[in-house]
Amino acid sequence: MNNQVPGTNKFPQWLHKSYKIIFLVIFCLVVITGLVFAIHKISVVMHTKRELEKLAKDINVMAKNLPGRVSFVIKDLRTGVCIKQNADELFPSASLVKVPLMACVYKAAEDGLLSLDEKLILKRSHRVEGGKKLRYCRIGTKLEITRLIELMIDESNNIATNMLTERLGLDYINDTFKQFGLKKTNFDRYIMDLKARNRGIDNWTTAEEITELLEKIYSRKLVNSKASEQMLEILMKQEIRDRIPKWLPKDIQIANKTGYLRQTCHDAGIVFSVNGDFIVCVLTHGVKKTKLAKNFIREVGYRTYMQYTNF
């Protein structure tokens, strides 16, 4: 027996029409919002591209007047717009190689091959030029891996670098570089192993690959999110600020790493700007006067930052 009151299961016609109208209005608002967002994004991309193309012309003129080889990449991290020159050419990496080496240490920790709080013993064989804070440490001193990473990056300590290199091994380092997508960047000799260098064994990299590595750190995609965050924090504590940061406002946050050898001078960093974050990577080689190379890198950093004030 059906006791349901006739008509109670019918949806009121006026309410049914109201829901249709509301749904249509919401749908139209979503579509319009999407279109506005897409148009704005296209506008931002086009504007960024125009501004960076102007910058590229200025930098190319500057590069022609520099007595040596130049490679650079400047990448806008909001839009992916990028300008570059000789970005795939091999340059001696100098201390720039310490950035992927740092990532290798975090990868080894993720793989369970070491612990970041593990302590390494300072040996006589680790002592090389550029040891700075570790130069006068007693042989046999135990140093935590996290501290060695900080010293390797923030003051570019070569002793710390060689201690970490020995712990990982060159084979593991180069295999891990490949896992990071580094096809040209290698690590075939210890830092400051000048005998190996004189035999033609050297460490090489490209502006393109260093830029890609920094972008992965920025996006929290290198090794893992936590490791990327820690690497970014370490890079932000950089003590060597005589290149990209030199002519920028003191309150600008920059996460960078320099590289220097005879006639080789580099800097690569992420600049956090009010008008957008960007990467500047500049490699130079064959410039006999270091001051000229440093001034070129400073000028590129400054001009890029000033370009962003117009965004």
C-alpha cells in the first residue's frame, strides 16, 4: 500500500529553473575568470620576453668587449622565459661544481649511504689551498657532514669539499650527476688537484646545466622537497658576494655560488625580487684580469635586476 502524498516527490518547477540559472551563472563566471587569468598570463609572458630580449642585446654588446669567452643564462622563474648565450658550451666548473656535489650528499643520505649528522675525520691528505676556517684545524678533528656542506658552499671551503668527495667517491658523484640530468657536468678530479689538472683532467660544466639545477632547487624538486629547502637555505647564507650581489640592494635575498680559478670566474644564483624571482648564471674563461670578469658579472646582475624594476 502506497501512503505517499500525491505530488510530494515532484521538484518544484520554479526551483528547478532557479538552479539552472545559478549553475549557468557560476559556469560563465568560471569561464570568464579563466579567460582573464589566461590573458593576463600571456600578457605577463610577452612583456617579460620583450624586456629580457632588450637585456640580451645589451649583454651581448658587453660580452663582445670582454677579452675572453662568456656564457650566460637569465631565466624568469614565473614564466619560464629565458635568454642565453653559449649556454651549452663547456667551461671549467671551478667551485660551481660544489652545487651539484652538495645535492649528491643529500641524495646519498636519501639512499641510506650516509647520515647527515655523521662525522668525518680530517686527514692530512685533505689539506689544500682554500681551506679557510679548516686550514688550521688539527689533523684528526671530527666534523659533521652538515657543517662540511655549509663550509663547502658558504665560504667555498676546499678542504670540506675534498672530505665530502672522499666520503662519496668520484664514481658515485658522477653517476648521481647523470641522475640529476647533468649530461655535460662532470667531477673527475678533486678540488685543487693541480697535478691532475696539468695532465688534462678537469671538471667541466655549462651555464645551462647549472641554471637547471638551481631551478630544481627553487622548485623543491632536487633530491626531495626537504633537501631542496635545506640547500636553498645554505645558498642564501653565501659569504662570497663580490659578483652578482655586489651592486644590488643589500636587502635583496640571493642564493648563489661562485667559482674561481686562474682565468676562470663564475657566479650563478637565484635572485628574489619584488617583481619576480629569476636566475642569473654567468661563466667566463680566458679573461686575464679578474677585475674585468667580476665587473662583467656584476654588470649583468645589476642590469637584470634593474630590468625587473620595470616589470
